[in-house]
Amino acid sequence: MTPTLFADLGLLIILLGLALLITAARPAFIAVAAYMAYGLVMALAWVRLAAVDVALTEAAIGSGLTGLLLLGAVAWSQRHTQFQARRLGLRPGIPRRAGAGRGLTLLVALACGGVSAGLAWVVLTLPEPAPSQVPLVQAALPITGLGNPVTGVLLVFRAIDTLLESVVLVFALVGVWSLASDPAWGGRPRSLHVVQHSGALVLLGQLLPPVGILMGLYLFWVGADAPGGAFQGGTMLAAMWLLVLSAGLAEVPAVASRRLRLLITGGPLLFLAVGFSGWAFAAGFLGYPPAWSKPLILAIEAALTLSIAAALAMLVAGPPERPTAADPQPDPQPERNQQRGHR
Amino acid sequence: MSFPILIIETLAGGRLLVLALVLPLLGALLAFSTGGRAARRIALVTALAGLVVAAAIALQLTSSAAALDYAFGGWAPPLGVSLRADGPAVMMLVTTALVIAATMVYAGVDFQPAAGQREGRSGLVFWTLLLALWAALNAIFLGQDLFNLFVALEILTFSAVPLVCLNGRAETIGAALRYLLFALLGSVLYLLGAGLIYGAYGLLDLGLLAARIQADAGAAPPALWLALGLMTAGLMAKTAIVPLHLWLPPAHSGAPAAASAVLSALVVKGAFFVLLRLWFDLVPVPAGWLLAQMQGALGAAAILLGGVMALRQTRLKLMVAYSTVAQIGYLFLIFPLAGADAAVAFITVGVALDAGTAALTGGLLQIVSHALAKAAMFLAAGRIAARLGHDRIDDLGGVGRAMPLTLLAFGLAGLSLMGLPPSGGFAAKWLLLRAAVETGQWWWSLAILLGGLLTAGYLFRVLATALREAPDDSAIADARAGTGPAAPGPALAILLLAGLSVLLGLVPLGYWELIQIGRPGLYQPLGMVP
Amino acid sequence: MSVLDLYSYLLIGLGVLFFCTGTLGLLRFPDALSRLHALAKADNLALGLVVLGLLPQASWPLGAMKLLAVWLFALLASTTVGQLVGEAIRRGDPFR
């Protein structure tokens, strides 16, 4: 057994163990923690498969950002069930049932097991070497002036998919905002304010962002020729913004802010504009004139990076809430005032 | 294997396909960016443009009698992604544009910001996501690429789910969450299947895949069958076929009427349309008698269960939602009817049809007529509930006198759902029935007939109550005094939808020519040479 | 095997030892604060040893500087997170 095979086997066992832990863990917090670890190990597995672009995205979005969202949901639901239910006599948002019936659990387990077994069998029957469009992409890549075939696929050959994906993010944000209460509409998301103003966090919020922003921009810039791109760079920028926001160094923008909305839609709108210009100057919608393709792609990626960063950060920040000071009976987080009182 | 990489845009008509997809998308982004009262104006302008584009595509298609194609950026598949408008796609495009435009007219004054507010929550979310949903549906109808279709399904999910809980009440948020979980399960299964197919063929384009699958007929790799099984299961969850229908009634009845209309009329059909693409375009030979029978059995179960449940409801909107469960059932009868011995030909209304074409025409006609009728019905139910302040079926007395136009629309839509001549629903069910009889699968005709009886049962109950005099007129009178004379726009929009769903039935066989456009020999069953 | 390789093996081995020690502390120590202590101290040292061990193997100067930067950022992050977790533990709030 070669050392690399040994290491891969180790990765696999850890992945399977974590997957089991995610499924079996009773407290949601443990499941989420295992999920974040799973994402990081999965990123390593992607690196082993030479899919560095996927690894970066998995680590940044799959583990980091999704993990953060899930963690926020766990924390919120814990507070909600503990405080709201007891003090305000409200029913928790999700009815706490004793869990699905044993029959249903068994059925789901059987279905999952069946699908897994089927997949395992079928994957072994797949043709070897795997049929792929890589030769075609390699042949066409010089026309685009790009060096990274992944970026070629994402922004040239299958640009429509990327355009639609970037728009999905905007609509997902609209969905999150739609959960606000009507009187709170237009205001600022306040979930990040709960974090205590801690000296260490403030220091990190001042030290890290310059480096992190540089790193995010680098990831977007290098995407044309090496692994990286708008999603990875945007996540990095979003993380830096969230750090500054949760350290209390800047205020979360109000959802009514037109500047914020234009920042969020700017990337997709520019993408669409370049797409339309393809009718006049190139082979069609979402085509680029050969001499201009690289600068145009960089411009789209730059705008997308900013839009993705803004949308991701606002997704984490959550729906707008009413300021608790103006609210005589603060129902969102009753314990928050208590903590303030202690300090 | 060699493919041309770059193709030059030849048909101007292709650009219309891009517009059909991109205009609502642009509208949604602009509506979200500007917000406020402008969101609604942007939506209305987009609706007008979208109607024109849909009509232009339909004209182009019928005049040239050939499908329209478009390759994004000039990159031909398999490298690039393409759109294609064939007959069924155009039927769906036009229906969607009509339903969305009528819904916008209906929703005109709802969702306005409260006095003193520049922008309301529900208004911004409704107008933005209605346009997003439209873009997603058009992308689904035109999509020719398995992954592109996945992204379109995702936009559909993310724009449909928030519409369910637009009123912000705890129970509708619960319904929306359940809908989200079902839809995401469907997405995961679909994506898994698409990945497997790419692993087996290295292709995602439906046309290229179909050619490859046909080329190695009979020796398709097991990966293809597992992938199709997974994708079918996923799309069934999104279509809400029994037993995966549990999410639908609370979600569709809890949403505001304008949202319910679009969700019930269009959104479930989006997922079903992908299912049709898989089983009619990707695998042109309807695969496997057993699988088709199973899908048909689920359809029959949905017709009966949905009908019985609708009969038992005491709330109008829940009844209409269960009626959707039943009507979706008819769609799944397409698979056994068009799949099994489809070589049987017969003559109806002077046109010779083979059973396969009859079943598919009937099925598509059912999609369209149900879309128009159900949108009309939900909007009518919404108006009634808004006027009365409740939607208890037993207390609907006097509605016939107070809101005759709305009730007329409700009745006309009901005509189509029941399948009474000359409605579109009648033509659809008649074609399905004939196909069942002619192919010797009489058991499906039982489900169709029983389903019609059940539908008649629950609709007559509503109509009979509504036409009764109110036991005491004060409730209606008060409500009327409160709202004042309603603007005629919404009532006319509802009436238009209901009327169209009835008029559809007047030219039932005009459709099968439209449906055939761009699909050479597609419904020619195995062994028959076109 | 050159002297540099030997040096690398030695330091990385030592680093792995410290990682194991830290993990042992995480698993066996009685309360959250001391577990945090075990992690913060041992893991940062372990990472430093691994980085120092890898330095001669990395390309000079960019690769080496990247390795050092990784250590630096890990130090910064674990210091801050340690502080935040510690504060949260003192407040008796397990989540924030």
C-alpha cells in the first residue's frame, strides 16, 4: 500500500465517520460542528482529486458560510425554545415532536441505504476513462484568453448557468428578508449585535480585514488563470465584512438602503448587460468579442465578487429586526438586555 | 467524436427565446433594486413585454412549423448550453405569460405599502419573486441542458417558497418550511441523477444525450436507469404526486390568493415538465411497462385521494388545494397511456391519432386547462375570502348575489376541472379516456371517470351553497359596505382565465399539430418509421 | 537522506506529538477552560513546529513566507477565538 493510498483511506474513514456523526448526533450543535469539520475534510478530499477550485469553494461556502448559517440557526432556535416558550408563553417555531415514527425512520433508512448501494454499484460500472468535455474545453480555451479551464467553463461556455446561480443568491436573500416582521421592514438586521463587544474581537476586526480583503481580491484576480474566482473571493470578502460587523466596528446596512441593493444586484446586472452586448459585438447573447473577452470577464468577475460578498454577508446577518431599545417588550432576544445589564 | 465549437447565430427567432428567459430576470433584479412602488410598475411593464415575447415566439413557431434554437454565446453543445422552443414549450410559455399577467392585474392593489411607508415587505417580496418565478419557469420550458434545468429548478424553489409564507403567520411559515424540505430533497435527487448521467456519457445536452442513448438502444448503462429513477423521484416530490403530496395543501392554501394561483397553476407543472422532457425526449422509447404502470397507479391514487379529501374540506382554499392534488394525478396517466402499446391508432373528431399522441396531447391540454382554471379558481376564492372575511364553505350563502362575476368565473373554471364539454378539461380528459380505452387499459378510464364525479361533487357543493340566499344578508352587506365598489380589473382578469380554460376545448385537435412542431417522430413508438 | 530532511522529520514528528498531546487534553481535561488551554497552547506550538519543519522543503522565499503566514494567521485566529470562547464560558452562554 503506497503512503498516499494510506492517507486517502484515512480521509475516507474520517469522512464516513463524520457523516455518521452528523446523522446520528442528537444535539443539533454537535451535528453542525461535525458538518463544518466534514466540509473541511471534504475540501482536502477535493484537493486529492485535483479539484482545487471545488476544494476552495467547499471550504469557504460548504463548510465556513453554511456552517455559520446553521450555527446561527441552532443558537437562535435554542434561545427561542428556552426563552420564548417559557417566558412569553409562545409555542416554539418548529413543533417539538418526539421524532418521526419508527416505521418512517426505518423506511427512510432503507431508502437511503438502497440509494447508496445502487450508487456504489453503478459508480463501478461507469466507463473508464470517464467521458468528459475536457479536450473540447482545452481546444476552445485559447479563444477566450483565459488560463483556468474552470473559469472558462463558468464564465464563457456555460456563462448562463453562472449568471442564473448568481441570481439565485439574490432571490435567496429576498426569501430570508421576507421572514422579517412588517413593522421591522426597511430596518437593519440585528442578529450580529448580540455578540459582546470583546477586546480580542475588536483587535482581530482591525488587524485581519486588510489582509483578508487583499486575499479575497487575490482569489478573484487569480481566478482567470489559476484556482479561484468570484465565489471564493466573494466569500473571503464577506467573512471580513462580517468580522468587522460583529466586532461592532461598523453598522449593518438597512435593508431599505438602495446602495446596498445595487451592490447586491450590480454583479448580475453587469453580467446581463455584457450578455446583451454580445448581440451587437460577438457571436450572441453572453458571447464576448475575442479581443475583449478577458477584460470583460474580469469586469464581470469583479462586480460578481462584490455582489456575492454583500449577498452572503447579508444572508448571515438575517432579516431586519426592530431596534430593541424602542421596543418596550423586546421579544426577539429577551436575554440580550440581561447580558448588557451584567456588563 | 467531433463537434462544431462555435456556431453562428442564424435565426432571429432564437433571440426571442433569450428574451423570454432574461426579461423577467432583469425585471426581478430591477424591481428589487429600486423597490418601493416602482417594483409593481416594473413588474407590470415586464408582464406586458413578456406577453409580447411569448406571442411572438408562438407566431414564429406556427408560421415556420419548426422549433427555435439558441446557443448561448454561440457555443454549441456539448461545450455550451442551448435553448429550444418546441410545440409543448410554446404552449407552456404562452400559458405562463397569461396566468402571470392576470395574477398581476388581480394583485394590483394588494401588497401596497402601508400609509407612510415607502416600501412594504410583502410588496417587494411578491413582485420580485413573481418575476423570478416566471424567469425560472421559462428557463425550464426552454432548457435543453440537464444542469441548466437544475439551476432553473433552484430559482423556482427559492422564489416559490417565500411566497407561501408571505403573510408571516407561524403556520404558513411551517408550511413553507415543509415545502422547502420536499423541494430540496427533489433537487438533491435530481442533481445526483444529472451527475450520474454526466459520468456515464460526458454530456448534459438533452438532444445529444437522446441521440447517444438511442444509438446504444437496449444496452443502456445501469447508471442511466438509476439516474432516471432518482431524478423521477425528485421531480415527483416537487410535483406533489401522491404519496409525496403532503406539503401541497397547507402551502397552497396558506399563501395569499395571488401566490396560490401561481403556485398551483404553474410551479408544480414546472417540475412535471422536466419529467416529461426526461421520459419523452431523453429516453424516447417509453421505458418499461412496469414503471409506466407504477406512475399511472400513483396518478390514479392522487385523483381519487385528492378528490375525496377535497370533498371533506370545510375551507374553500383548502378544498381548491386538494383539487390540485387530484388534477396533478391526471398528468401521471400520460406515462402508461403514451408508453404502452402506443401503436394503436384511432379516429376521433375526424382526425386519425395514435394512442401515444392522443395521451400526450391530452396530458398537455390538461396542464394548460388546469393552469388557467386553477389560477382562476384560487383568485376567485381569494376575492370571496377577502369580501366575506372567511372562506368557510358552509357559510358562502349570498355570494352569488353579491359577487356574480367572481362566482361565474369560479363556475366556469369548475366546468373545466370537472371535464364537462366544451371545456379544455373535457378535451384533455376525453383524449386520455380514448387512449385508455383504445390501448385496452380500461382500468385507467375508471380513475378518470370517478375523478370527474368527485370533482363535480365538491364543486357543486360550493356552487349550490353560494347560490343560496344568505341566511341573513348582513354579513355580505357589511362586507360590501366596508370595501366599497370593487374595481372591475381583478374580476375581469379572473373571468378571462376561466373563460380561456373553457374555450380551449373548442379546438382540441389544433393542439396536437402545435405539439408536434419541432419533435420529428418523437411519439412514433418503437418500430414505426415516421 | 540529507541533514535537512532529517531536521524536517524531527520537527514535524515533534509537532505531531504536540498535536496529540493537545487532543488528549481536549478529551481528558475536566472543564471547558482547561480544555481550551490545552488546545490553544499545544496546537499553536505543534503547528509552529510543523511549519518550521516544512520550511527547508518549501520554495524560497515565497513558499516559505506563505507557510509562516499560515502559522501567524492561525495564531491570531486561535488567540481571538480562545478569548471569545473563554468569555462565553464565563458568561455561562454556550453558544455566543
